[in-house]
Amino acid sequence: MRTHSGDAFGGFTTAGNPVVIGAALAAHAARERSAGRAFEIGNIGVATGASMDGILADAIAVRTPYQSAARLRARINAGQCRFFDAHLSHLTQQLRYGFLGRIDWAVVQAAEIAPDGEALLTSAIGGAPTFCHLADRVLIELNHAHPAALRGFHDIYEPADPPHRREIPIYRASDRIGSSRLRVDPAKIAGVVECEAPDEGAGFDPLGEITDRIGANVAEFLAGELAAGRLPSSFLPIQSGVGDIANAVLRALGSHPGVPPFEMYTEIIQDAVIALMQAGRVRFASCCALTLSREALRHVYDNLEDYRSRILLRPQEITNHPEVIRRLGVIAMNTALEADIFGNVNSTHVLGRNMMNGIGGSGDFTRNGYLSIFSCPSTAKAGRISTIVPMVTHVDHSEHSVQVLATEWGVADLRSLSPNERARRIIERCAHPDYRDELFGYLKLAEGGHTAHTLRAAFGFHERFQETGDMR
């Protein structure tokens, strides 16, 4: 087992990142490199924005469990940064178990800090409680862009480790089980940096026709499940991944007359959730981070009393915990890079080789949700790539966990189907018409066996793309 000492950063995606300390660290790293001196850090955590992974990319030697910056991604795929992917619910407990080595520094952002070390975190929690608990030293960015009136929005709870672990007593998305403030040993605090620097903000492309159609298809499917009695009449909490498709699905759910107002038990909330709260369509959201545009976050901060009873921030180990997800019956909705005709999903690797971002929390929710749904456009790169392929080049979520697949063409409900029945349904309902004949041709070529694969043609789509730049 290979372990290392490293540095852990609070925050989650673009929310709650220690942006001023990150900028100072990046500038110091650049000066050291210019002087010919090596300077590297190990970056643990889900603070992934341009203000962290972006500006620190050239200084990061080891990264886990997720990343999303173009420069860092290029270094990872060139073998210049050691990245190991991990389920987000596993990270902090694996740190406590000693699987990942020692944490030298924990760097977190706070809106307020008391003399006894109690800190009020800001727009995200991430793994901050465990990071500060384990680290030798702690740096706190006291960021006055986040109001002290945030007290009451956080629910900080760290489970005991085996053999002393008990059940996590969350029975509704809105249950509070922990503390509103993070307790940090004052003896560990090596410095406090005061600033007033807003979150960098999350930006997504405007919704287009394809994402709108995907959203409408998922909403119609869930409304049908409700009407058929396969969902309770009160509906169930929703988990939604990050990005344009996730926003489109949420917007479609919020506007569908067959879907009642609902709660969310999820990793992050985006602008679409705030809009649905204003419209009375989302009653409550439990999350790890407010991954919002600056305008939406300012709206929340200007109306904290309106949102105090409707938003709760928790550590990622709790938002993504399998026990809670299964107990609450969370409907898991995530996105795929590609899916194969048998229902296996690739969320992370391009052509099986190059890492995009990481598995994030999709596996936590997919394996344990009441219902697991994956969505993606049926094609990419102006139709030159089919996202529905004979065999995925990397498996993040196997056919045993994926129950529903949706594209702009329709929804394939895969429950109770054999592998070859799944294949026909996915081709008929999810594949782009330009690729359906060839996908059916693959099935005919591979006839026989429980799963109709032929090894000599399984990656034919991908090989053709590498040779010609087009899967057709």
C-alpha cells in the first residue's frame, strides 16, 4: 500500500474554497519553481474550482478524490500528477483509518471563529471536519464575504469508526443531528488570514433543445412511476449531479404537473434548486455545498431568513452515506460519458484512457438509491461520437447498479430485463438513429451466450473513431 503525507483543503467544487490562501500558495509555488527549487503539495479534497485546482495545478503532485481543472487534468493524463479516484463517501473515513497517510495541513474557510477554536464554515463543508480533526496544523481563511448570520445552516457530524460506529440518525432529509459550528483544537491553528473574497461562482451553459428533451423524458418517466404506484404518493428525495443536464432535469421535474413538490438529499445544490424553492416546488434541500452562481448565492445571503428552514449543509461523508441514502429512498440522477447496450456506464474516462474529472459521488447514490437513473445526450462532437456503444471502455457503474438510462430520444427502463433484452431496449429508446442499425448489427454478430458480446468487435466504434475521427 502506497501512502503519503499531504494537505487537505476545505470547500466543495467552487463553493467555500480558501481562495486567498490558495492564491498565495500558488504564487509561492511559482516563485520556487522560477528559482529552480522543487515545490509540491498533495491536494486532498473536493475544492476543485479555478481558484484551487486551476491555479495550483503545476504544484500538485498527488490528487484525490476528484478534480475538474483542465491544466491539472492534462498533467494527470500525462503522468505528471498521481491521481487516484475515489467515492466521496469513502474519503474521510479512509483518512481516519490511516489508509491515505498523514495530513500535514488542513486549510479551511470560515465566516467566523471564536477564541476557543469554534469556526462557522461558509458555503460548503466537504471533508473539513475530518481534515481539521486529523491535521497536524490548521490554517483558517476568515472570509468576510460570507455572513456570520449563516449560523444554523450547518449540521456537522462525524461518525465514530468501527467497532464503535452507530447508526446515523437521519430519518428525513431535514433532520439535524450535529453541531452548527466546527470545533478546531486552538493549539493546531497556525494562522488566520482575513479577507473579503466571494466564491468564484459556478457557471453552466444555457439549456438547449437536447438537454431540455432529456429533462422532459426523465420527468415524464418519474411521473409515470408515481402514477403506477411504484413511487409513494408523497414522492421521494432527489439527488442530482452537477452540470447542464442535471439543471435541465431538475427544471423539468419542477414544472411537470404529475410531480409533486419534493425534497432533495444530494451533494450540491445549483441555481435551478434555488429557483424551484422560490416557486414552491422544492420544499427542502440537504446538501454539502451551495454550488451557485455569484448572483444566486448573493440572493440566498440577502434572504437568509427565507432559506434558513429550507437548506442544510452537511459533511460529504453524511450527504453521500450509503446508509442514509438507502433509508431515505433517494432517487439518484447522474450523468454518463458513455453507456453500453447492456447498461454499464462510464462516468470518468475518455476512450478508456484519459481521466475527465472522477467518479465523485455518483457511485454512492447509484448503488444505494431507491432508483438509479443515468442521463446523457445520445451523441457528442456533432454526431461523430455515439454515447451508446457496444461496450464501454471503462466501467464505473455496472449493469447491476444502473436501472434507467435516458437520452433525448427516450428512456430505457432496464429493471427485470436480461442482458440481451436490455440491449434491445437501450438501442430502440436511447441510441441516436444514425447508430441504431449498426448497434443491432453488433447484436446479430454476437448472437449466443447470456450476454451477446464478441470480443473482436466490442470496441469497433472506438477504434473507428481513433482512426477516422468519426464512429459512423
